Amino acid sequence: MPKLISGAEIVFKALEDQKVEYIFGYPGGAVLPIYDELKNHKSIKHILARHEQGAGHAAEGYARSSGKPGVLLVTSGPGATNAVTALTDAYMDSVPLVCISGQVPTHLIGTDAFQECDTTGITRPCTKHNWLVKDVNDLARVLHLAFEVATTGRPGPVLVDIPKDIQFKKGKYKFTKNSLKKKLNGKAKHKISNKEVDKFIELITKSSKPIFYTGGGVINSGPDASKYLRELVALTGFPITSTLQGLGAYPGDDQQFLGMLGMHGTYEANNAMHDCDLMINIGARFDDRITGKVDEFSPKSKKIHVDIDPSSIGKNIKVDLAIVSDVSELLKNLILRFKEKNKNFLSSNKQKTSKWWEQIDKWRDKKSLNFINSEKIIKPQHAVQRLYELTKDQDTFVTTEVGQHQMWAAQHYKFNKPNRWMTSGGLGTMGYGLPAAIGVQIANPGKLVVDIAGEASVLMTMQEMSTAVQYKLPIKIFILNNEYMGMVRQWQELLHEKNYSESYTAALPDFVKLAESYGCIGIRAKTPDELDKKIKEMIEVDKPVIFDCVVDKSENCFPMIPSGKPHNQMILGPEEEEEISDEGKILV
Amino acid sequence: MPKSKSAYSIPGKIGKIERHIIVVWVDNEAGVLARIAGLFSGRGYNIESLAVAEVDKKKHISRITIVTEGTPQVIEQINLQLKKLVPVHKVADFKRGEKDILFRELALFKMLANSKRQEKIKKICKKFNPVVLDKTKKSFVIQVTALRAEIDKLALDLKRLGLISTSRTGSVAMTKGAKIFN
């Protein structure tokens, strides 16, 4: 007969068996028994956020930079609803999160009790799965299943809702490995057939205008996947482009890398996507920021799509060869067989793709990421470039908020390793970067962690600076301050006759004084001359820093593909802006 | 081509709409129907009818039959998205009009009718396995089983003969012969 322990203790036993080291959370009435139990479990450290959304993004940052699931602990009602944005963000960007929420006691459920809400109902569409545990003897099984669901197949968030009386009740604890894998058959693993691999290789050998298009799936598949990807790209000599989430899987400064693709991608990457005869999509999902107008998306190419999620295949774009697989497993198989069948492929195939590379070089000559620099005022692109140059020699982790600064960071900061770039791509959550940086710093002590931020975004979760100070996390908040919601302002300039409706923030705080009031360091750079010195100062401080980088207010983010246009019709700079049709305006 | 500088792309060509019957085996646990229905509403799919009941008391497996409409691409997504849900065991998909599959719906009609008219009504319902469940001097309740379109037509015909209340199930489905879904 196993010893009977309380539900709260079962929670910690399960977390210990799952080797959880950190939980991000915020206490409240309905989770007090769990918080009471915390002191008895020394291997688990609790990080107190200042808002449940912040706790959620911190858990995301932790997960994305460490490859381990992030754990989140919140109370019922507002605690749970505050976590919804972070859960949805994790769902869109495939981040493994386990959220444990308190609930009112079972006998009060459905009575509109204090701090009651239908948590499982609210979070059903933004989790892979969720559970309301009504029997303490189910708790251990459900918690372990929750970890398995979050980390199996395409990762994502899950939620376990535990009523307060269940946290007190005594029950049995058993660490059961769940049989989910068997039950999930098609959902988790797929055996790769030689036929699929051979077809893949055949398409590679036949192509004369190929391109690799890789995404977040490569990162999620683990560090091996990036290693294999580099090997395959080197073996074939093909050009490669990456989505926003895939940056870092392939070295950003490599000659074969064409930069990011999509709405604010490079001219060469988007044109190569449009004109290629073979598109090899590995772990990306043909998102609408990538494809532009679907009907005119890469019309002449054969398409290969490797994805672990069967529902990603054929959702937006029809493909010629679909392989449901983990990226790492597929690439390992593919490389082995490719080497066997095609010795000296690189040199023998050089001739065949030489024209393609010539064309790509012509596109490259447009230098689409160029901007007109200034000696008087800091251009935001220049600030990111300087930040990159001054931090590239150390292992730097970058998070971002959402908007222009995010795109400039993606364009001008070159990543060489996976798990170094954490940004909210799918949901586009302003306020993501600061708390995410906290999670990243906890997972990577001693490393440089920079949140490239906009002043509007960062104010949405600014309260988390207090968390950074409490746990002595020396994160650097690098704000490109243009006093506008820059991306909103840009669209208003292009689409709404420069009617900058509500996109200017008056009465911004003095970020240097704000930093000081939080007990961290505030630095301000106003001119290009002082920028390098100030950035170095920021890097050297072993404390959290808010860096107020005062930049050009009117700078727009180029190049861009106007929506509804195919990839080969990009706007390169302000001089190319066209008249906007009424039809275009409706679509925003 | 429209000139668009919008943040979203303009809709592409829409394929031909097909009607499908999708059968889903799920764990009969709390909230499972909300998960299925939520998937349909959240992704903008239609549910024309839905029938659900537990079919395996021991393993607590329910069988859900959903009639839906969509382009082939949408139908494929419905299948794949359903398979991703944790409580879903398997999914079968049939196009309306496939030969080796049977569909049935059940309907109850309450009629205001004297016995003479009741005989007339029974005659009209003859083809659809009528069963009289309740009978008084002024009224009766009759049960029929048939295809959706047949019940639609029948309900229309009965309107003239004193139909005062209709209750219908969604469609249920089964394959012909010894073969089962898998």
C-alpha cells in the first residue's frame, strides 16, 4: 500500500520526477496549498513574476532557450485569464509549456464563486490539451501525461486545473510512463520509408534552381537537427533561406544563406523562392507572412514539405512530396542515403546550379537591407548592426518584442546557433521580449541576454523589471525608442494617408529614471557618436539595464512585400512606394 | 490584379464544396464534445448535424457522427485537426453519395389528427419504418427513420396534416457488408 500524500505534494513529486528545476508563477487563494508545499522541495526554485502573463512568457523564454518544457503556476480566475495570452503565444509558436492553475473547490464549481472562471473552457482553444482534475488519485497520471503531451510531436502548451480541495486531499502517487506514444500513433512519430527518402534525393538531383526554406521545426527538433541541416546544405551546395522562427539553425553569416524570407525578408530570398524549381521546406508551415498571395506563390517549383504535424501539410500550399517526420530523424536518414548514392555531388552538380547562383548574386547586388545612415541621428538599423558587431564574439541570446524593431533585429542580427533567438512570431505579442529574457537568463546564467525592444511594446510588461532585479538577472533591455508604435505608424503612412491615429505615445516615462527606480541601470544614447561606447557600457554592467536608444522617428522597415502581391514584387525603399488602392485598404 | 498594401493577403480561389460525413471515436470524458465542436467553430468549419453516444461502456468510447461541408482542402484539414486531439482515437471520412455506406436519421413527429387522419398519415410514412409511440383521440406521436432529404420532404408533407412538433437526430452512419471502419 503506497503512502497517501496530499494533492499539493503530488504536484511537486511529479515535477521532481519530470526533473523540473524552475517554476514561474504568482500565488493566490486557490493555489495556496501548492505554495505552502514549495518549501519542502529544495530542488525546485520558484520565480515570482509580477503578472501571470510575464510568468508565462518567462516560461516560454526558458523553454525556447533550453529545449526543456517551461512550467507555470497560477491561481484561479484572473490568474488563469492573465496566463491566456502566454498560452496562446506558446500554442502558435510551438513552445512546450505546462501550466498548473488553481481552481475553486469542487463543490463551488459552477456557482460563480470568488475568483472562479471556466479555466478549461477558456484555455481549450489555446492549449494542445487541458484537464480539470476532480479526483486526487488521477492527479499524478494527469500531470505526467501533461508533460508528455506538451513535449511530444509538435510541442505546445497544456494546462492542468486543480481545485483547491484536491490539493488538500490525500491520494496515491505513482510515476507512470504514459502509453501516449502508442495511442498517438500518427500524431507523434512516423516511420520514414526509403521510398520517401529516395524521392527526396531524386528531386534534389534533378533540380537546377533549388532552395532550402527552413523554419522553427529545425530548432524544435533539437541541436542535432541544426547540425544535420548544415551538413545537408554543405553537401548539396544549395542556397538556403529561413523563416523568422528558424533563424540560427543555419549560420546567418554563411555565403549560402540568403537571409530571412517573407514580408520583410531579403530581396534575394524572396525572389529565389518565387523563381526556384525546387523548394525544400523543412520545419516551416507556409504561414501567410511567408507566402504572400497564395495563388502566385512560387508557381514553377516542385515542393517538398517536411513537418512533424500532419495538419501543417497541405493547409496553405499543395506540395509534391510530403513527409511527416521529426526533422532530425529525417535529415539523418537522408544524409546517409544521399552520401551513399551521390558521391561528389557538390563538384559534379556545380555546373548545373551555377546559373542559379549567378542570378542570386544579381539579386544580392540590390543590397535590399541597405538604409541611408545618418551622422546626426541614430538609425534603428544602425543601432542593431552595432549591437551585433559588439556582441557577436560572445554567446548572446536575443529576445524581441513585436513591431519594426523585431524585423530590424531579424534582418540585421546574424545568428549562428539555434535556441539563441526568441521572438513572438505567430501571435505577435507585444510585451513578450522582456519577460522572455528573464526566462532565458535563468536557463543560461552567465550569458549575455538582450531584449531588442520598442518603447511601446516594452511598456506592456515593464513591471517584470522588478523580477529581474529580485533574482539578479542581468538582462539588457535595448529599446529602439521612436516614440511611436512604429509598425502601426508605418502602415498608417502607407495605407491611411499619414493619419497617425493613436500611434504616438505622449507622456512616455524617462526610461533612465525608470531603470533607477527599479534598482537597475539606465543608459541613454542620443547620437551615433556615443552609441558604441554606451553599448559597451551596457554589456559590461553585471546588472539589469534599460538602454534608451533614441532613434529616428520616421524610419520605415524595408524591404517589404505588400500583401496580396507575389514574392517578386517587393518594395525596396521609400522611393518605390506606390499609390494605394481602396481595395487594399479594406484588407488590413 | 488588385493593388494591396494590406497586412493580410486577399482570398485566393475557392474550390468546389463537398458534403462529407465524418465519424470520430473519442474517449467519453468531460468536455470532449466541446473540444470537437470548438475545433469546428474556431476554425470556421460548418456542422450540419451531429450525433453522439457512448458505444463501448467498458472502454468509455463514444462515437460521434458529424455531417459537414467544405472544399476538399478544408475536409482534409478537418480530418487532420481532429486526429491531433488527445481524446480522439480514430477518424473515418465519407463523401456523401459513396456507395458502400449507409446513413440514417431518426425523427419524431407529433400530429394533431383524428383516427381517420392518423391512418392517412401512417400511409404516407409507410416507406420510412413508422412506429406509433403514443396515441390519443386527438393526437399521436410517430417515429420514422430515413435519409435527411426524405425526412425534410416528409415534414413538409405532414405540415398540412396537423404537424405541431418535430424532433430529429443527426445522421448516423455505417459501412455495408462485413467491413468495419478503421
